[in-house]
Amino acid sequence: MTKINTDGSNISESIHPYLENMTIIMEIYKYFAKEMNVVTAYDLYQKVNSKILQQNGKKRYQISEMRSMYIVALQNLKYMGYFSATR
């Protein structure tokens, strides 16, 4: 298992960008476990999704779309009981 650097420099070695959004978050969670910081996880999630390019070479998702996809996937995982808010 490859360890992800917190700056995400080796993210392409660990997580495939064409996975489903909740799967990408769960893959990131594997490396951070209960100590996962949502902001750091979002940065890594953004790096994974920014590797997806369209046929014309442009990025597939805009920043606002990635943020929405991340929030929805995180909410779904919370609803299913994988994550909970800490106090």
C-alpha cells in the first residue's frame, strides 16, 4: 500500500481518478482513518478529479462542480454511517 503524501504529490500512484466520488473519499479515508481532516481530504479529492481530462485536453470538472460533488458524496457517506461529526 502506497502512502499518500499530505500535499498529494503522489496521488496518481494510489487512487484512480475514474472511481466513483464516494469511493475516492473512502480511498482517501483509508490513509487518514479517524484523523481525517475534511479540508485536506478535499484538496486530495480535487487533485484526483483534476487529472480527468476531456478529449480536447480541458479539465472535465470546474472547481465549483468538484466542491458540489465532494459535499454530496460526503453527505451520502455520513448518511450511511461511515462518517460522523466530531465535537
